[in-house]
Amino acid sequence: MLRQVANRGLAVLRGAAASQRACATRVVSDRPQQIQQFGVFSREYSTALNLHRNTSDNNPDVPFEFTSANMEKVKEILSHYPKNYKQSGIIPLLDLAQQQNGGWLSINSMNKIAEIVGVAPIRVYEVATFYSMFNRQKVGTYHVMVCGTTPCMLRGSRTIEATLLKHLGVERNEVTKDGKFSVGEMECMGCCVNAPMIVVADYSNGVEGYSYNYFEDLTPERVVEVIEAYRKGEKPPHGTQHPERLNCGPAGGLTTLLGEPKPPPCRDLAAC
Amino acid sequence: MAPRCRRYSLPLRRSSTGSAPRRLASPVVDSASICGAGSGVAAAEGSGSRGLHSGVAWYAGIRGQLYEGKGRGKDGSKQVSESYKWSSGMSLGGVRHARTASVAAVGAKFTANPEDCIEVSVDGSNVTIAKGMTVLQACEVAGIDIPRFCYHPRLSIAGNCRMCLVEVEKTPKPVASCALPAMPGMKIKTNTPLVKKAREGVMEFLLINHPLDCPICDQGGECDLQDQSMVYGSDRGRFIEAKRGVVDKNLGPLVKTVMTRCIQCTRCVRFASEIAGVQDLGVLGRGGAEEIGTYVEKLMVSELSGNVIDVCPVGALTAKPSAFTARSWELKSTESIDVSDAVGANIRIDSRGPEVMRILPRLNEEVNEEWISDKARFSYDGLKRQRLNEPMIRNSEGQLEPVSWAKALKTVAEAAHKVNPAEMAAIAGKLSDAESMMALKDLMNRLGCERLWVEGNGENADADLRSNYLVNTTIAGLEYTDACLLVGTELRHEAPLLNHRLRKAVRNSRAKVASIGPELDLHFKCEHLGNSSDALLSIAQGKHPFAQVLSKAKFPSIIVGSGVLQRSDKDAVLAAVQSIVQQANMIRDDWNGYNFLLLNAAQAAGLDLGFVPGARAPVGDKSSIKFLYLMGADDLTPEDIPADAFVVYQGHHGDRSAYRANVILPGVAYSEKEGTYENTEGRTQQTSPAVPTVGDARDDWKIVRALSEFAGVTLPYDTVNGVRARMLAVAPNLFRVDELEPATPLPKESLPESKTKLESLPFKKVVDNFYMTDAISRASKTMAQCTAAFSSS
Amino acid sequence: MAFALVRSALGAIKEKGLKGAFRAAKEEGYFAALLDGNLANSKFRIDGVKLVGVDKAGNRYYEKMSHVQHGRHRWVVYADKVYNASAIPPEWHGWLHHITDHTPEQLEGLRPSRYGVEHMKNRTGEGEQYIYHAKGHALNPNKRDWKRYEEWRPVE
Amino acid sequence: MAWRSKLSQSLQELRIHMCQTSVASKATREFVVKNYKDLKTLNPRLPILVRECSGIQPRLWARYDFGVERSIALDGLSEPEISKKLEELAATAPQSKTPMHA
Amino acid sequence: MAARRALAVLPSSLRGLSSVAFHPAELQGVYNFGADSKANVIRAGEIGEVSGVPDEHLHRKVLIYSPARVASQQGVGKTGVWKISFESTQKWENPLMGWTSTGDPYHAVGEAALYFDTKEAAMEFASKYGWEYTIREPKQVIQRTKAYADNFKWRGPAEEEG
């Protein structure tokens, strides 16, 4: 009994230590030494720190401006809301800024949005840190997110992720050397029928060419193919990757409901 | 019924049935007594100096002799109908026609019309509450204390800690009482097993990530989480996973953060955005990773930032200057008054032995609610530095050397007699109490000197009508204004608590505020109309668009800063202000929107006591002064003081003027004396001594009294009650402690016309550095750190 | 003491005769006790005595594991003639009082490195400078000032 | 009314105590409303301290040189009578006491 | 009666003090001052006089107040009591050990012991001992109606610019 407890405690400690190590190594290598030590504070279940640390590509001196085309979109977005409730547009604006900025939000992009909607910057930071879809660190041109929620996990999402990481030679949330790919984790995206699945956010063509595609029914081999296709600049067919499946229908044709279903028992209405 | 401001259902005027003079003493005194020379206090001496048994009898006696005895009953109702102006209807406590449910233990009170009340049942007993109150407030009115973390009476409701769960009949689950409006007939249960179990569950979750560091936590002993875990906490946890750790934030030299202790109640976030008006703090991240922070490295720049320490229910935010110095249970607390500005915030001085360990705010809805400025809270370490602790005389070599009291006083008396009374002057400092000013005024008058003034008021102050130099709207009343013009004042630096009230008005009722004067971010929307008297003139002439805003407003107000007193065209500025007041109809029976904001604690009492130059005093040219008595006055530059003048410095800190002094008489600081102060709205309040004074220092009025004996003009009082009796003969309102004696404005026809012409001068800053304004804060290391940290922003 | 011993020995001889008294003393182990004493053991090196160690002050620590009275198997011979029990450093104190069976050398690794001061024996009575004075005592050269405020001094 | 302009020659300070609302102080209030402007214009440097305190007896206080003070209760007096009393106070200024050292 | 007898043996100087009137108006109905026939009624200041308290402490100035809630805590459990404070500041750091010394025998009494349920009880106690008291009324909290829904309330249309 006592030994069980002790073992359990040790396992917890080991787990914590391991996650700390993982976090520490997750830190992008071009950060200064002083920043690296903060890596250990980040938690395994959080995508990033809830703090801003100046880096060479993300600091208040790196300017951010919406392009004129996007400025039109900003105006369009804000026209949905009353003039004194412009802060309702924070999320769409963050999304727009993220697309324009190559998949992540720099500190100045958030400040710019705060300025546009007329709130204090901290109100924008709150939103950006709350939603895991907003990346506050640099991501690859193709940001690959693996679903890690139960159905996908049961259908092998761990293997998919491991394959991806091994194939790209990166850790989770790390960007490949060529800057093309990064792998992250997402919560359930509602494709449990076709689990396991990934999402590829494509920032290669700015806001206009932005796509956010699901790839479902993956196998380790198929996921590598998808990635390689992206690397070549192709657009692999999104949706289910199962050769015999159409959308979310059953593979290889129907297995049930082959004939006219038996009608429910019903009393003779005419007799009433 | 009295007219009411509908929105808040507060009467704006005292109802006509109940405002007979509040105190009526029985005997009518023989009123023909013309007091002889030097016996202005003859009436007081009779009972006052009896001393020993005098307690209440003395008070009653004085009252009986000086307060009239007529006007009770039939007369009373008549006189009120003829009451010729506004009386302090805005004071929150003086509300009539309100059903107040007051509970001894809680002291919770509310105001509402009887028809706006509903009845709910709390634990089986019925209570009447105002419509729209929450279940938690209903319980509070019933005298039941509901545990809570996120709910704070002065902040918006967040409803995220879930500690205040109660059971309401016919609801399937326990409900968060802070967020649920009470409905008529609701049956609330607060002590059922279900409630206890629910709260225990919440507590267990809260304690999951809360560290067990109470023994080294500064909040230990006065921690809401600690106290509530005594009732709802378990002695062991079921959580075996690793606890989380959170990076501490740097919020500046005042607030220490230990963010791992944070339970995410978000009170500090709400305080920062709703009260302080600095949008710096936020809730970052989500789920288990949620934390409070600033995201970017940023100090919290607010004059009220220290209050987040009080607001925090755990030890996540504690006071940096008093970190690890004392535990709450070893402190002796003394309820006193803050003197760092003219608002007179109610404070509690916590001391250990002879040392002040910290200062906390004390509830007073009418003055400071529950907030105090950072200067009030943290400048106490200045009380321990640079203290004058023995009398000193400048010897023949020009060195100051310690001497006995007798010798020092004798030297001063001799020097005073060597000069012509016309060449004498006395200045009372910013922190002087009314008693010492009274004594000094009497002494100087008896010596023939009429040249007296209080620092900040200047030599030309007009002390005639109280309504001309007070915040007539009252501090609490400023919340109800809907258009306000600031003239020559940096409100945020001059009176942070008043700024907060005005901010409330802007937030709650979208009041429009405009400012003429030095530009400063007041942390709310304020239109800056430039810094010159031209803008003032154009409003006064009705040309400026803001003049329309003011005249359209229901409760317009104007706040004139005391920097105006330093201007050469002071009268013209005030005349322009008067015409704005006139045009916007600011002075009505139910509202007085004219406010003059004083800067220092001593100013109002000084003006009330007539601590101003007498009719035939020489004014202006300082070079003729041969004998200068400085009672804690440090604002004079050495150039202002003639080289051949004999300077007496009586004070508690070796500040600027002490270096110039010929004689130094050590006095006591506000934490060491029982002194009367009047705040800028005219409310009389008293400090209580919390700690002993240092060295050989003496009460200020006692020093003056002793000096009078050496000078051969012995003052006729030798107890503090004696001085107060004398004050009663000069400014009787200073006798009404904790009360506000409203000042009645005179109609414009009764005011003399100004002959000076308005010059096109900018309004000057009066507060260069908020953190260092007086001798105490200038001696404080904490305030020096604040200056260094916040000066850039 | 010695006189009392001689007197009781004479008394025994008188009572039991020389031979009887000698036999009784032997049976009761008196002679063994004489030899067993620390003094004799350490001064004359009778068999089985082991010098365990010498501390910094030169005090020598001995042990004899057989043929000793219980509880008397460890002892110290002080370096000083005028000795004082406080001369024993804490690390040897544990060994000497059977708190531990390890000598300080063996426990070296447990010694805290960041804090702790060198042992010093009690020097009371050895001179003025060794008298203890309370923190605020007038004779304490490092007399602590309890004044909780700092007075102003004119700086010309 | 010539005495009015000479007020600051005999007085150093004038204090008027009264209640904000009471009947007894009504005449004093009237006195202040009617005469303050005149008095102040004629004696711009004379502090005329109008001090209100609920329930207090109306009273006129005059302070002369060297801290000598006199006071007159005003209840029951009419406004012209108060004026008269003030004149009396101004007229009966005590013999200016020379400083003892001069 | 016992109190009377004890008083009789006091030196006349002390007894003389009792003739000084002490008539808190609030107590008029309760005590009949100066009526010797009602000897069992405790006269104001009488307890102090017979208790052998030194003269200088007989007529102490005290403050009767009800301590405010600590601003840093929300619970009201400690409020509502009335205390007698002697406003004693006769304290210093003992020069030998740095502990706090006091020259005031009442210092700890007021701090630790004198709690009352009501103001009247405190006043009665103080007057029995002949202390010269001042009363400071506690400040009350005012409950203002507020609602969770206020956070999401429509704040009205935008103000016109300009």
C-alpha cells in the first residue's frame, strides 16, 4: 500500500520533471539565455506563456500595420457593431491580423487592434491568450495542428503526431529550420467520425490565399504524403483521406440501411 | 417630500420635517457677556479647565453656553421652511424617508423608498431589502455573513469564485448569491448541509493550486482564504498532482506579487479598470493556466494602486514596503485621519510598540469609501526618518546645537520682543492641526503680530465665507454631477480620491468633464480646453461650447484648484468662475456645484480659524520680516526669507526650512497627536495618537502655550480641551467632530466686485511630484522609490 | 577519597582478615575496576584501548570495547590540563555520548557547507572580553541601538 | 455710515457666528446678506469671518490689536440693531495696548 | 454601602474629588446623583476612587469606539464590539533588549480587555471609573443595489463625435 503511494508520487514527480524538461527544450533556440529560464514555468497544457518577452522578431519596435486591402476588411468587420461597441470586433480582427502576419500575432499587431477598437491593449491580450487558435509565437507557413481529444486519440492521433514530429524533425510548437512547418495540438474539431484528423492552416499566400483545411482518416503514411505535397507547393485534397469513403459516409459503401427501412409500428389511423 | 435625484433615490435636500438644529442644549445662556481683554474663552474656562471630571459635562457645558437654546418644536418647523439656502442633503448618512435596515453586527445599511422595497426570507426570518439587491446583499442585511472571494461591495459583480453558494427554495442546485438578484418572497437558506457541502467543494478546488505558505505569507492572520478554509476547508487534500507555479509580476515599488497564491478572483483586475482607471491588469490564459498579469512588463501607475493590496482576498498582492515586517495580530491599530492631502481620508494606523508599521484605509462612505491614496498609505516610513528630537539653537559659530526647552523658548521669546510687531510673521505648515494653529494665532496676535498665513493659502487668502473655499458639492456628492469643469487643477495629483469620485460620475452617468489648466491624464474622459485663462473667460462669457454643456446639465459643478490662489489675478479668476456658476445655475436650493479644492490638510481649518493676515497687517513684501515663526512650513525658499530674519522652526521633520532656522522646536507628527483637521469639504475630523513621539518633542500647541508664558503673554488655556473651547469661540464648526457643517453661499449681489483684470496667464502646476509633497513624504524612502519608478510615466 | 578508600579497606581487613578481604575484593571486581578506569587505560595503554581520533584542539578520544564497565567505553583525554567539557566540539560530542557511532571524519559529508561557525570552547572566566553582554548592554562593544527613528542632524 | 469705512482702523478681525437655519440666527443672516458687500468693499483687508454651525447662538466677535476680543450675542436683535452693535464694537475699541517691550 | 464605607476612610483630598460634578446627560435617568439615601447606587467615578488607583490615573481620557472592519478582509465577525481605548502612547523600546516597555498601567488594559456589547455599557463602565470619555461613532456601510446583469447592460448608443 505504502509502496504504491510512493511509486505514484514518484511517477508524478517524474512526470512533472519530464514536462518541465520538455517545456525547456520547446523554447526556440534563438531566444537569449535569460528568456530560456522562463520556459520552465510554462505548463504542459498551455500552448505558450501568458507573458510577453521581447525577442528579435517580436518586440514593440517591430512595426505592424494592416495593409490597405485589409484595412477595408477591418472597416467591414467593425461595421457589424455599434460604434461604441467596437471591441466586439476583437476576435475577427485578431484573426485577420494573424493571417496577414504569417500565422501569428506580434505584440504590435495586438496593440494596433487595441488602438483600432479603442480599448486598452490588455483587453486584447486577454482575448489572444484565451483562445488557443491565436498564436503568439512564430509558427511555420503551414501550421499543422493535430487533434488530441479522446476519439482521435483512441484512433491513433498520438502516432500521427509522433510521425509528424519525426518526419519534420521538430518538437511540438517548434518551427522547422526552413520555416515552413510547425506542429501544434488542438482540441476536438468535430470530426470524430473520421478520426484521427489534423488541420493545416496555410499562411503561404496571405489573407487572400488563406486556407484552413481538415485532413481526416489519416494513417502515418498518408500524413507524410500530405506534408510532402504541401512542401512541393501542391494543394492535397482535403477532407477524408480514406480511399473508399465519401465525406463522412461509411467506407466501401453502406453497411446498413441497405434497403427501405422498416416503418415504425403505427396504429391504424384510419380506424380512429 | 424633498426633491430627489431619481436615479439614485437619494434626497438632495434634507426633508422639511426633520432638520431642526440637531443639538439643543437646555439652558439659555446669558448672552450679553462681552468678554474682556484676553478672556475670549472665559466661558470655556469655567468648565474647561476644571479638567478632571469634565468629560461629558464639560462638553455639555460648553454647548449649553454657546449654542442657542431656542427653536425647538413649533419654531423648529417654521425656521426650516424659511431656511434660506441649501443644507447638506447630499450627505449619504443624512437620508430621511428611507427605511434603513440596520444590523448591529454588520452595520449594513441601505437607502430606498418604502415602495421600492421587497421582502425575502433568509434562514427563516423575513428581511426587507431594496428592490434590485442581490441575494448576498439580502443576507448581509439580515446579518448573515456570506463567504466570498470575488464579490466586493465596491466593484462590479464577477461571480467567478462560487464561494457564496446558497440554497434558494425551489431551485435544483445551489446558486451563487452574489450574482442572483433577490426576488420578492424568495426563501434563502444559508446554513443547510447542502450549502456547506457545496462550499466545501469550492474551497477544495481553490486550495488545489494555493500554496501552503501561510507561515511566510504577509496576509497570514488577516486572510479571507485562511479564515474561510477554517470553516469549509479539509484538513487534507485529495489532489496528488503537481501544484502549478506562476511567474510573479513586477507592479512597482508598492505592490508585491506572489502570483502562485492567486485564486483568480479578478478583484484586482476590476479594481484597476473600474476604480483606479488604469487598464493594465488582465486575466491571461485559460483553464488551469489562467493567471493575472500585465502581459507586457508594465508598472501600475496609479495614485490608488495600494488599494489592490486590500482588495486581494489572499496574499497574492501584498505591500512591498511592509513586507515581512509584522504580523497582523501583533499590531495595535489606532483609528485616525490622513493628512497627506486635503481630503482627510479615514485611516487606521497599525503600530507595534513605538513604531508605525503600516497604514490602512478605514471605511467612511462620505469621504474615502474604503480607498486611500498611495501617499497616505506608504509615506509612513518618513515618520521614522529626519526627525527633530531636541530643541536646538544656532550658536555664535552658526552651528545648531541642542539645548534645553527652557533655553530655546527663552531665546525665541527674547527675539520676538526685540522686533517691531509689524516685522513679525508666522506661517503654519501643511500638516498643522487646528489646535496648534489656534494657539499660534492667539500667541502672535497677543504679541501684536497680524501677519499670519497657512502654507498653500497664501498671504491674500479670503477666509470670509466658508462656501468660497470648500468643496460644497461634498466629496460623495460629486458622484452625482453630470457636467464638471476643472479650473487650474490636476485633480488626480491634488486629490486622488476626489478624482475617483468624479471618475465614478463619468463612468456611471456619463458626466462630461472638461479641464482648463495643466494637462494631465485623469484616467477618465476629460476634454482639455487648454491651459490659459482665455478659455475660462470664453466659458464665462458663454461663447465656449462647454458653457452650453454646463447650462444644460442638471447637476453642473466646477472645481477650482488651489493653484489659483497663487495667481496675481486671483480675484478676477474667481469672478470669472462666479459668473460661470451663475450662468449654469450651479447654486440652487438642492445643489451647490461650486467647489474650491484645497491642497493641504491644514488649509481648511486655517481659513476657518482666520489664520490669515489681520486688517492692518503688512502684506506682500517679505523682506521686511525680522522674526519669522514657521510651524512646519517648508515651502518658503531660502531666498524668500530675509538674511537678517530670526527664524523659528517648529516642526517634526528636518526638512527644507530647518536648515535656515535659528531655533528649532521639535513638534509631533500627525501619528503622534490628537489633532483636529478639517477636510476640503469642511468636515471636521480628529486624529488619534498611535505612537509616542520621538525624543524630547512636544505637542505643537503645548510648545506655543509654553512659549507664550516665556513671552509674557500667557495663553488662557492649558489643556487640549481648553484650546478646543477657544476654537469654539472662533470657528464653532471645528467642534463638531466627524460632522459636516454645510456652508451657505451668499447670493451674488452680496459679494463684492472684483477690480482686478483677468490676465492671460497659464495655470501653474501645484503638485510637481505627487509622491513628495510634504515633510513626511519627502523623508520617506518608499516615496523616493515611487518617484524614481513612476517619474518617467 | 583516597583516604576513605584506605579506611574502608582497613575496615574490611579488620573484619574479614587480610586473606578474606582480598578474596572478597577480587570477587567483587575491585581490582579490575582499578585498572579499568580511563586514567589507567589511557595513561598506561592497557590492552584493547583504541585511539579513535584527535580533534582540532588536540583532545584525544579513546574507545575500549571489551572488559569495561557498561557505558564507560568511550572517553576523552583533554589536551589542556585545566580542562572544560565545552572544549569538545559538537561533532565529537555526538560520538562521545553515543548519539552516533560515526566519527566526524565519517560524517564529514553531512557537514553543512554554507553555514555554521567553528566550534569554540566556553571561555568564561578567562578575561573581560569573554563576558557575555546582552544586545543592548552598555558594555557590549556592538551595542544595538533600539531607537526606531533616525534623527535629523544639521549638515552645514 | 462713516464708521463702516473706519472699521479696519479699530478692528483686526470680525467674526460672525450663526446657525444655518434657526430663527434666532435669521436676523444675523439678513445682516450678512445685506451688509457683507458693503463692509468688504469698504474694508477689503478686514477678515469678516462668517462662521456657520448648526444650533449655535448668533454672536458677533471683534478682535482688536494684541489679541483683545469682545463679543455680543445677537439673538433677539433685528438687522439694524446688529448694525448698531457692530458700530458699538468698533467705537469701543480698547486703548491700543503698546507692546510691553517698546 | 460597602463602597460608601470604603470612601469614608479615604483621605479627604480624595473624597473632595467626589464632589466634582460628573453628570453625563445620558445617565441622568439611571443614577440619582448626589442623593445619599440611595447609597447602593454607584456614583460616577466611585469605583475608581475606592479602588486605590493612583490619582494621576483616576480621570484618564478615554475614547469609546467601535473598531472598523479591516479593509483587507470582508468578514464582519470582529466588528460590532465597543472598545475603550486609553490612547496610551507611553511606550518605548527597552534599551536593553529592544522589547516594548510602557509606563502606562492602563496600556494593555484598553488594548486587550475592555470590550463591550453596546456603547451604553462602555459609557457606564467608563463613568463608574471616572474616566473622561469621548465617543466616536462607527461608520456604516451603505449597500447599493447592483446586479450581475450590469456587466452586460446596453450602455446606450454612441455619442456623437465633435
